[in-house]
Amino acid sequence: DAGITQSPRHKVTETGTPVTLRCHQTENHRYMYWYRQDPGHGLRLIHYSYGVKDTDKGEVSDGYSVSRSKTEDFLLTLESATSSQTSVYFCAISEGEGRSSPLHFGNGTRLTVT
Amino acid sequence: EDQVTQSPEALRLQEGESSSLNCSYTVSGLRGLFWYRQDPGKGPEFLFTLYSAGEEKEKERLKATLTKKESFLHITAPKPEDSATYLCAVQETNDYKLSFGAGTTVTVRA
């Protein structure tokens, strides 16, 4: 593991409720990402962060917000969960500098919205 | 338009039966092409980075190659433990985000 912890690992919630997923890293990497993975779509970027309080939108950001108040923590919030947000959510980190910047992933959070 | 397309979607192999996975991509400038392995219930695990056409990387029974439009992941004499989903991703010049393909699920039967 690349020092990434996602919590919770599983969650079931009802439509319309807010949900927050947490990603914690011990690597002190600058870049952090949230992806969702759905059958047939692969991994799609929701939001990413390039430093404390510096965040930007990815390709599927509608209905999601993020916050990063410390280098080690990156939070993903579903403001009002919908069934279309049922998915597996992955957090990733990278050094982001230099020629080689592969992402390293956590083990995911499986979210079910009923 | 999809940036990254992987084929086939699924591949069933007999143990020892070598094969190749394809990843075709369209970007204006390539910073890097990445291969990952993903096991059920786990996050993707980084395998290789390729930077320029003609480059090759190897790890055990896996070998990745790169051209200007596609990459291949060759699996030589696979074993059941090579069963997994293999993901390809590209990183464009001046960007740190990765765009992923949908993956190829490989099943190796003993």
C-alpha cells in the first residue's frame, strides 16, 4: 500500500442525504485525486487537489465538493446523494513533480445510495 | 471522444497461453502512458510508465510497449495469479491528471 487510507470502506445511505468520504495519506504528497469507478466507464476524475486549499474540478464533478485543509487529508462530499452516485470511489496520490508521476490508489469506498 | 480505448474487454486464457492487450490513445502531447493491475475489491496497482515511442518495460511475465498511437501489454506464459483487470491511462503534457481506459479483464485458467 502507498500509505493511503480511505474511510469508510462501505457505506449505504438514502437519497437526499449528505455523505462525506475521507482520504488520508502518510506520504506527504502534494497531489490528491478522487475518482469514481463504474462498470463500462473505467475510472473518471471527480476532483483533484494540488495543495492545501487548492482544488479543481474533474470531468464528473457535478453533485460533489471537496476540501483539503491539511496536506494529509482530502475529503469528498456528496451534497445530496442520488442513486446515480452509487459507485466505488477511489482516492489517489502523486508527487506530481518531475517526469514520472504515477498515481497510487487507496482500496476504495463502496457507496450505495438507496 | 474517448482519449483511451482498451481492447478486448475480456480475455480468457489457458495457463501458458501468451497473449496481448491493446490500449489506443488520442492526446495532443503525451507526458506518459501508465499500466495498472486491479484485483477485485482493491485499488489499481501501478505497473509501468512509458514515455516515448519505442520504449519497452518488463516485469516478470508482463511486457509493455509503446507506439505513437497505442500501447500493448504482452503476457507471456500466464499463470492463474495473473488474472486481474489491467488498466491503461494517459497523462498529457503539462498536466498531472490521468485519463483511464475501461480496462481488460484477464482470466487465466489452470
